[in-house]
Amino acid sequence: MTLEELTLEIYAERALTYFESKHLVTWAVNVLTLGYESDNLYILAGLDNASTEEREIYFWK
């Protein structure tokens, strides 16, 4: 998958179904696997036990 496809999948899930914010952590891990890097991606990828609010802050960054 591409970054665009992964991000579109997250947006669609948020709009169309019950959204589990742990999927943002999975998204970050997948994006890192594609070779993208940023401090916010690394932080988000490590937020397994964080609140939804904290995960969303790093996702939107």
C-alpha cells in the first residue's frame, strides 16, 4: 500500500464506522515501514497505551 491509500483508509473508517484509535498506531507503523520518517510518526507508533486524544494529536501533526 501507499501512504495515500493507508491514510484514505483511516479517513474512511473514521467517517463510516466506529473508530478505534489504536488503528492510528497501526497506521503509523505501516507508514514507517514504507520508509517515511518523522518524530511524530515515531511517537504515534509507540502510543499503544495512550488516550485517543493523544493519538489524534500526533496523527494530525
